Amino acid sequence: MTDAPAPRARRGSYAKGQQTRQRIVDEAVVVFGRSGVTAGSLREVATRVGLTPAGLMHHFASKEELFAEVLRQRDERVRDAAGDPQEHTLVEQMQKVVAYNATTRGLTSLYTLVVGEASDPGHPSHDEFAERYRRSAETAADLLRAGQAAGEVRADIDPDRAARLLSAVMDGLQQQWLLDESVDMPALFAEFVQGYLRPPA
């Protein structure tokens, strides 16, 4: 009976550790989103959370490990925003993601900055991001073909090229919105979809 409190204490310690870990991730989004991952400082992230750099590294051993978790959570949130692919078409999913990105300036800024940094062939994430775009384009092209078969997407477009254009439009709108929040990303993306992807009425 005297040993009963110990598990509760361990659970409380674990929960507190998870809360601290999430606070680190949230502040990393702010710091990396403003300065990029290369220039973003772990010391600044630690200070914003109220930790020493050594205390932060108790939770994340390196900047790369911290960024990997930030990116994982970003991808998870985007997937949730897109909805179930069994219930929504590719266009519907992308429209949901555009609308979601307009509510998450920190994450959107971070992703835009990191992609820009990774365009350097010598950047450690260059190959990873190039592969992310390739995989995304392949998946989108397959879904566009399915949309063509269902009559939801114009039959006269090349799905492989259209897949690349879709991500290019999304990225370009994000950059303009980050510079000027009066840019209505969802409305502009919907206009592009209507004019480019939808079959003629």
C-alpha cells in the first residue's frame, strides 16, 4: 500500500515532461518561422520556454531532432485539415488545406522559409524536401486521374503537370499572403480550381 503514490508521481512527471516538450515545439515554430531553421537559435527557443539550453536538450538532443518533430506535427495537422481521402476529392482536400493554412501563420511561414532554405543543393534537407514534392506530385496525379475518370476534372489536362501546378499555386499564394494578409488564399485558389481544373459547364 505504501508504494501506491509512486506510479501517480511518475505519471505526473511524464505529463509535465510532455507539456514542456510541446511548449518547446510551439516556441520553435515561432523562432524558426521568423528566422528559418538555419539561423533560428536553440538558445532563443529555450529562453522562450524558460529553460537553459541544456534543459532543452534533455527533451531534444539537437536542432535537427526538434525540427523533425515540428515538421511531423505540421504534417499531421495538415492531414487532419484535409480530411479523409475516402470522403473528399483531391480538390476538396486542397481547398481545406489552403483554408487551414490561412489560420496558422506561424506554421505556414516556417514551412515557406524552410523550403526556401532547402532549395540550396548543399542544404541538409534538400533531398528530403525534393522527395516530399515528388511524392506529393505522384499522389496528386493519381487522384487527378481518378477525378478525370469520375468527370470531376477536365479530361484535357495532363495529371502529372497539373499536380505540380497545384502545389506551385498553393506555395505562391502562401508567399503572397505572408507578405500581405489581405490576399484571400481560399478565394484565389478556388478561382484557379474553377478555371483550370473543373470541366466546362
